[in-house]
Amino acid sequence: MMSLLEFNQKNVVLTDTDGKQYSGIANFIDKYDLEETEDAIQIKVGNFWEIFYESDIKAIELV
């Protein structure tokens, strides 16, 4: 399991489990805030915010 908190407010490239890539400033979301079982990263894609749970992320790296 990765620690998504280290990517909070940093410019990242995220690859989801389908192989699609997203880039932008990441916002960490704690699982307790979401009332979920895993943490997530939020990235603005166009005019919308996409949420990626840990299990949806194949890779994430700083740019």
C-alpha cells in the first residue's frame, strides 16, 4: 500500500489501473473524510475533479 499523503499539493502524473494517465496538482483525501476504507487523491481534469482511490492507482510520480 502506498502513502498518498506524500503527494499532497504536489504536481504529479497518475496512472490508473486502466493505463490512463492524468497530470496536475494532487490533493490528498483521508479515508475518514470520505467515509471509505482507503485514502484517495483528487486531481483536476478539465473543469472537474477526479478522485482516485488507492486501489484505482497503478502508479503515481512527482513531476
